[in-house]
Amino acid sequence: MFQNLRKHFADHVAERQTRRSRLVSKDGQCNIELGHVEEKNRMAFLSDIWTTFLDMRWRYKMTIFNVVFLGSWFIFAVFYYVIAYVHGDLLEFDPPQNHTPCVFNVFGLTSAFLFSIETQMTTGYGYRCVTSECGIAVFVVVVQTIVGTFINAFIGGIMVAKFARPIKRTKTITFSKTAVIGNHKGKLCLFIRVANLRKSLLIKNYIYGKLLKTTVTPEGETIVLDQVDIDFVVDAGKENMFFICPLTIFHIIDSSSPFFDMSIDTLAQQEFELVVFLDGTMESTSTCCQVRTSYLPKEIQWGYRFAPIASKSKQGKYSVDFSNFNKTVAVPTPHCAFCFLDEKGHGEEPKKGYDNAAFQHSTETPTDDTGM
């Protein structure tokens, strides 16, 4: 039991350390800190208050909304209380029977607070209402109605936009936990599997990748997050994919690929992060969205392929078995890209005379035709 707990704790610690070492987490969140930002740049967040509220976490958002509502109700309640105090409407002044108050049934701060809520939220119970006795009270009611309209519109818009953000749609787009390297139609390729969990499609899809690593330029400059483009395709191309079932995308490892110099022995020793992006448009809302994930060297399996996932029944119905989504199968694969190309070249018929592997040197003794 203790061994299982120790193993679980060690796995949890290792997972947290791996999560910190990533620039992009498996679910697409960016792990980066911005330090020493100038004060004038911080004020830019207030000028773009809409985006600031959209990016804010729900707990902070709801706290601010509650403070705004309660604060506006209380501030206007103080105004109504002061008006009632100056006009002598409070019970402590013992107003006469024929006295006409500025606001009916406002006798203290509590009743003024209740009237403020009814006014701003347009509840209208009918027990408390403003009269024409005090013009200032009518003016405050008008101002509170306008302010309340702006507050409701802003908060309502933020709530709708927060729920409708495309980031929620990306939760139903999933990538395989690992990537694999194997053969595909006579080429060495890196494979990644991606699936759409909804029946509604993503249209105008475009998939690509970035290899992030630390490089040193010939001038001696160290670039921590150097980005190298990685092209991913499917058999039908890399744009406008028919994303109705899980797809296996692949990157061809040729002489121009950054994976060309790697091998099965050196892959785990590399320090890089492969970030994969999928851009698309939601069919239901026509909103653009982007899905991201990343792979570390230890999450790339050399000499494997993904297990089959799609099948067709005897009744002609297609089905997808997601239990095989992350399963891989070992396949014979050369241990490096250079070896793969070398073996491929020896297996093909040579096409250039200067590299004719079928040439044989003759050792026969030449004959003398002169008879001398």
C-alpha cells in the first residue's frame, strides 16, 4: 500500500515538474510569466476593459460583479436617505398626517436600500415609489435608471461572451497523448492523431506546428525560444480537411526536417518542445477557434504506429473506437532518418551512372590480337 502511495506521489511530482517545464500544456494553456512590465503598459489593461474581463477567472469576475451591484445599490440608497432626511420624511422627525414625502415608505437606510434595488432592477413592487414633491429625488431615480442600464448591459454582455467563447469548443478537440515515428508510403514520418468529439464539424481547417528549442547563432547569440516551422499534412492535404472522424496527421522527416539528425538513441536526449496548432471555424456559430497541444521528446515514440480506430459494420455503419485512440503498435523502423534514406536508396534501382551499385570489375587477362 505504501509503495503504491509513494509511486503515486512520485508520479504526481514528476507530472507537475513536466507541466512547469512546458511552454504549452497538453490542454493548450501557455505557461509563461511576464515580469517587470512598465506601469503605463499595465494601464493598457484598463483601457481594454472588455478583454480584461473576458480573460478574468470566474471567481474574480463574479466577485467584481457582486461588488458593483451592491455598491451601486448602496450609493443610491444613501442619496435617497439623505433626500428623505433633508425633507423630513424619516420617522424620527414625526411627520404630520398630511405630509407628502419625496419617496413613499422610505423611513430609514434599510427602506432606502430596498427602494434603490427596486429602482435599478425595475422590480416595481408598488409599495415604495417616488413622488413629484422633490425634483432632486426624480433626478436621482433617472440617473440610477441610466447607470443601472449600463451596468446590466455590460455584465450581461460579458456573461454571454464568456459562455460563447471558442475556447469552450476546443475542449471537444483532442490530440493523442503521444506522437509516433514510423514508415508511411515509403517515407519516414512523425504521426499525431487528432479527433473531434462533436458531430458538428470544424470547417476551413489548417494544421501546422512549431518546434521550440534553444539555439546558438554563429554570432554567439543564444535564442531561448527559437521557432522552427513544422509542416503537417494528411493524405488529402493540410487545408480544408474533412474532419468527421479522427485523423492521423504526419510530418515527413526528410533532409529539411529538424528531426532528420535525430535517432532512436538520441531522441530522448534532445531538448525541444513540439507545439501543434489546429485552426478552424465552428460550423454552428461561424466563429474561429484554435486548438493547441505540445509534445516533449519523451512523448515521441520511435518505431510505432497508431492502432486502427475506425471500422465499418456489416450493416454498413461506420464507427470509431476511442479506446484505441492513444494505443500504439510497434513496427519495424530504421533507428535514424539517414539510415532510412540509405536503406531505401540501396533497395531501389540506381538512376545515376556515378552511383551504379551493380557495376562489377572484370579481372580477365587481355588477349593479344597481333599474335606476337
